[in-house]
Amino acid sequence: MPQETVQSGFTRYQIFIIALLACLQFTVVLDFMVLSPLGAILLKELSISTAQFGLVVSAYAFSAGASGLLAAGFADKFDRKKLLMFFYTGFVIGTLLCGLAPNYISLLLARIVTGIFGGVIGSISFAIITDIFPLQFRGRVMGFVQLAFAMSQVIGIPLGLYLANEYNWHAPFLFIVALSVIIGIIIFLYLRPITGHLKLRTEASPFKHVFHIFSTPQYLRAFAATTLLATGGFMLMPFGSAFGVHNLGISLEQLPLLYMITGICMLVFSPMIGVLSDKIGKFKMFIIGSVITAIMTVIYCNLGVTPLWIILILNVLLFVGITGRMISASALMTAVPEAQDRGAFMGINSSIQQIAGGIASLLAGLIVSETSTGYIENYPTLGYVVVVALLLTIKLMYNIHRYVTAKVARETIVR
């Protein structure tokens, strides 16, 4: 592909990379997010408790975290394209097993397999972004790649709910498999090898490499921030659809509309947030997103039966805040590791995020409970726990911001 720069400031191949990673993330995010809106269906169809459903959600997270830790030592020792193809193939197989699962236990095991492979894909994608794009453009790139979340809501989740209502809860997973196979073929045929990091690697063993990551103070501070980021982000997700249906009065038929309209709004807001984070500063964007998220969480979690138009407005504002945090935090985190540590750092960081998210999902399942009518109790308490995590994360991200600012200044002087 030609390397000329187009009007956006990116080369045509870079634009292809952004689009490819966004589509890749779409399938991975949809695979994870589709469980939440399916929650109301699965609780009934599989006759399981909220704690058991929380375990299904967290099983993916825990297995993803474990595999990420095991793979971290090898992440900087291989061509990133080959690593991506290996884990994406495993992800497709795991999702196929979810689509064929006949009962709760087999679904739980299938989620573990999916998590082992799918949980590492995000860290490989972020390492690719860091390899290819300079820091001053990463907010913009993250904004476009994070469109995967919006796309999953506009197209994926409504379609998944439609398929689940028309056929059964297996259908959304089979749809993801079909789409993932197409994307996998495109990766195989058109993504170029990414091997620049191999020239910088040390001869240390994978275990020594991981030990080095865990013994580096600035990396540990980043991991602490990621832990709280995940805690705040994962707690509300597992029971969002059940809360909407049984507490807010949304019908199962209205759920796809809620997700679709929210997603359409985020298709507009995500690129804007990415550009804004590059202009005003990623940490400032993170603070703005955190404040919006905290306010909307308190309001949303204390609602009773509410008109759909009000829920739509609040849901959009909540996701604007969440997206602002995600894009700015992701862009900041890519600047923390040294070039030779990127793959390992991203892998471990993703693992910590997944494990923290799994713990958060389990805690959420213990905090809330479902009555015989389906009503979700203690959701306001869950919201207050999330707000505390949000506020604590701001302090940790400030430390990351200071480190990255000083690091960029040093690198500028050297050049």
C-alpha cells in the first residue's frame, strides 16, 4: 500500500490499521458486552441466580487475566501480527463453543476458553497502536478504535437481542463467529508484519522480562490505576439490562432501541472526545469524563420506573462520561512503557484490568439481589461504590499524567 499522507494526517495504511483494529475490537467487545443485555434472558432460560450470572461474566475476565499474565513474557518476542492471529483464532473457537453451549456449566466453560484468548487481543491492539502512531495522535486513534463500543451498541447489541428474541440466546454468539472469521481473513491477508520491537528486545527469559515489568515502580503505579479503572467500569455492566427491565420499566422489546440510540450518539461523540483529549490534554479529559460518570451513576442507580426518553438522555450522558475516561486513560497508558516493554506491559495491564473487572462483577453479584418478581435490590449501593472508585482513580491517573509529561519532555530534549 502507498505511504502517502492523506488529508487526515495519516497514511492510507494507518487509516486501514485504525479501521481494522476498530472492527477487530468490535467483535471482542460485542462478545463481552452482549452478555449484559442477555442477562434478563439467561437468568430465566438457565434458571440461575444473580451470583451465578456474575460468575459467568467474571469467568471470562479471570481466564483473560490469567492468560495475559502467562503470555506477557512472550509478547515482545514475536511478530505482533502472528501473535494477534493466534489469539484471535482461539477467541473465535471459544465464541463458537458459547454458541453451541447447551446449559449453564458448558456456557461457563466456554466463557473461560473465550477469555483465555480474547482477553489478550486488546493488549496486542494497543501495542500495535503504540508501535505505529506517535503519542500526539493516540487520543484521536483511540477515539476511532473505541468506536467499537459504540458500534457494538448501534449494530451488535440490538441485532444480538433481536436474534436472541427471534431464535434463542445462542444466536448472537454464532453471529459474532461468522463476522470474526471474515475479519480474521482480512488480518491474515493484509496486515503487514510488525517486528520493529524485536530489534530492541533483550535476551532475558520471558519470566525475567515479566519480573522486570513488575519491579518497575512507574509500571506498578499504572497497574494500580488500571485496577480501580476496571472496578468502576465493570460493576454496573452485568446487571444493567435486568435493572432496566425490572426496576426502570423498560420492556425487552425496548432494550435494543435504548442500546441503539446510545450507540449512535457515541458514534458521534467518541471521535470528538479523542480529538479533544489530544487538544486539551488527556488528563483533563479524564477528569471531565470521571465527573460526568460519577454524577450520572448516582442519578441513574437511584431511579424507579422512568419514561424511556429520560432513560435515553441519562444513558447517553453516562456513556459520554465512561467513553471520555476510557479514551483518555488508554491514550495515557500507551505512553508509560519503554519501547522494548510495550507488549509485556500492555499484556499485564490488560490482565490486571480483566481480573479486577472479574472481581468487580463478582462483588456486584453479591451486592445486588433479585426478588421473585425480578426486581434488582441494592442497585443504589452499587452505584455509590462505583463513585468512590471513580474519585480514587483520579489521583492515581494524576501520577501517571505527571510521569508521562516528564518522560515526553526528556525524550524531546534528547532528540
